[in-house]
Amino acid sequence: MLNQLTISELTAKLTKREVSAREATQACLDQIARVDGKIHAFISYNAADALAQADAADKLIFSGAKNSLLGVPIAIKDVLAVKNQPLNCASKILGNFTSTYDATAIEKLKAAGAIVFGRLNMDEFAMGSSTENSAFGLTRNPWDVTRIPGGSSGGSAAAVAADECIASLGTDTGGSIRQPAALCGCVGLKPTYGRISRYGLVAFASSLDQIGPFTKDVRDSAILLGAMSGVDPRDSTSVPEPVPNYSAALDGNIRGMKIGLPKEYMIGGLHAEVKAAVDAAVKQYEKLGAEIVEISLPHTDYAVATYYIIATAEASANLARFDGIRYGARVEGNDPIELYSKTRGAGFGAEVKRRIILGTYVLSSGYHDAYYLHAQKVRTLIRNDFLKAFEKVDAIVTPTTPTAAFKAGEKSGDPLQMYLSDIFTISCNLAGICGISIPCGFTKNPKLPIGLQLLGKPFGEETLLKIAHAYEQATGWHKEKPVI
Ligand code: GLN
């Protein structure tokens, strides 16, 4: 079925004119009609618009155009601006807001010929680890619909795992690409901070947020990274590093490369089957000729606490703009203060309010130095741990999550337990480095995907993808599909 293809498989068929972009898009739409009632990965999508984009792509293909993503249907997390499409961040506060422009990442996908369609469900403003904080209802894990898909980009992961699109975009502030990718059994890449422009991404925590792809294999991840990377004058945090040909690096040869195993990551809360899968992956890397080196990231223990100070502080500032005045939903009041508080009181969900209150607290006078400034210093120590480790190794291997997908409702009443599900992913954002999650096995009963996290040097995506790809090709876990 066409909707099951990877980007590279589909583009090969499209250029040979074995299939049309319309057929590929229709296959995705049919799959959505068949399974999305159970999965609810999409908040909304416009089938007629997707097909119109497909027809335009078919015309270009017919005229001999060779854009790298021509005719490939890609679905988008509801936090990125796509011109003339709704943008809600899975919140009520944006009302019926429609984007007036394309995010740079979207502009680049469109320039490469992609069919950009659908709004994927997420935790409200990307705050969460299970997609249960959406104002638009739960997304279900395609491997077991009683379980969560992870979060905050749960819709992006579930849509790819359920073959409702060829690939999708998500964002990762503390793990929101890698964690749901692990729990849904797909490939999720968080690029280095500054690799992809965030112009047109609704900010959660500006010093941590990155856009990245969800794909069915590592090659597709390389293709989408290449298509979206590069400096952008509209995002001053984007970095003018050259954009390599990432796909060309995927030659399977990792002989002699050094992969670090951080001793701090094999902790007590790690589920036995997850540990066994990661141990087996490490053995596989040795078989492939890599050298495994034990390393230490001594400040790992402080990562979650540091993250929840910095991320909430930045969120409290970023979310101040949702005031009912300039855009989005409004609840009227007798004066501006009443209007703000009524609008924000009605528009934000409980977790977003919790974060705004926490963030305002850690920034308030008298507490700023004790919390925020302190957290910034610890953040530097965490980054230095990684930079020191990368003097010795080419990549670092860890589990992506401590457990496989948990049940819906299991952690939603306990924010701390929920926060701890990102224990292995958060440091990567604090350090500003790149990371990827790839499938590395399954739990037995029930059968649920397990993710392997690989972390790479700043702007070291080429090496990271090469190492991920070598393992993927040697094992083939990514080929397994859920029965929906
Ligand atoms: N789960 C983390 C949080 O709730 C990370 C979210 C993200 O990466 N957007 O903040």
C-alpha cells in the first residue's frame, strides 16, 4: 500500500511514474478514514486541499521537475504555521486562528515539493509527555489503543506509525520528538539547536525548542533534515553551518567508531525489557565494528530539575502574548485585567497554567537568582559533560525512555511521574546537541516498541545518522507494523 512507503521508496516510484502523487495522497487519506477514528492523530485535515496539492505535484512531475520531496504527503504538528491552515497548539486559547504565513521549515518542505497537510494532535503548547494535555482529546498508541503515544508530539508519532502519512514534523523541547517516536516505533530526530529555523514555530521554551522529522526509517530522517536545515535571517538563533548531504553519509560503515555508554543512564527505574533491548543494541554495535566506551555524564541527576526551571521560566514569558487582545479566543471583561484573566483562565488547560505559575515564580524578584540563575549554571555543567565526552566518542547510546508506552490515565494525575518519563531525553536539549530515537525491539506481552537513543555532537547529525542507519539496517526493527 502506498501509504506504507518511505519517502525514498515513494519518490522512486513517483519519478518513474509508476504511481501518482494523487494516488499516494489518496492512500494516506483512505488510511486516515480507516484508522483515525481509533487513533485520533489528527485534530483536522483538509482532504480537498491535500489532493489539490497532489495534482499540482503531478503536473510538475509530468513536466520533468525533480524536487527532492515532490509529491510526498507530510503531516504537521499543530504548533507550526502553515499558511491558510488552522493553528491551535492543541489549545482552546487560539480560538479559530488561521496562519497567515508559512514557517520557514514549511516553506522549505513546500519548495522541495512536499504535500503539507493536516494538523497533528499534541500536548497543549507542547507541554507534556503523553498527548493527554490536548484540548482536542486523546491520541492513542497504534500498537495498543489503551496506551498513550507519548508526547508532546504524540499525533506526529502515531500518524507515522499508523501509516496515515509518509512522514511528519514535530518539535522537541525536552524529548517531544524522541520519546513519542520510541513509544510508537518510528524514527524521531531532534537536530542541534540552531540547525533548523524556528520562524513560524509557536515558542514554548526558546532556548530549547527544535523542529524535527518523524519518519519510517533513518534515510528519510536524513532527507527531511537536509530539506529543512540552514540559516534563516528570520531566526537569529539559526546557525550558518553548511548543510551536508546527509543521505550520502549513510554507508553502513561504522568500523572503528567509538560509541559512549554513560553509566548514569542505566538507573533503577529502567524497565528490564528496555534494558535488555539496549544491551542487545550495544552488542550489535560491537558486531558492526564499533568500540563501546564507558563514559560518565556526572551532572545527569540534575537535568530534570534544571529543565523544569528553565522551560517553565521561558514558557511563562512566551505565553504572555496569549491575552485575548491580538488574536485567538477572548472572554470579555470590564477592564483589561479582567479580560486577560478571564481569557487566560478559560483558554489554558491545567498543565499550561501550572507551568506559567511555576515559571513566573522562578523568575520573580528574590527567587530569580536562587532558581533561574542557578539552573543556567547547572545547564552549563551539563553541556560541558557532553562536550568532554565527545572528545572521546563519536556518539552516545542510551535508552530513549525508561519504559515502553504506559496506559492512558496512568500518569496524568501525577505531574512528577509524567515529568520523569523524559529523564533520558532532557539533557540533550539542555546541552543543545543532536539526538535521535530509533526502534530497537519490543516488549513481549503486550508487544510495544522500545526506542534506542543516540546522541551526537553539535552539528554532528551526519555521524549520528550514519551510526543510527548502520544499526537499523543490521536489525530491521523499523519494518514491523502495528495491527490496527
Ligand atoms: N515532556 C516534556 C515537557 O513536558 C518535553 C516537552 C517537549 O519536548 N515539548 O516539557
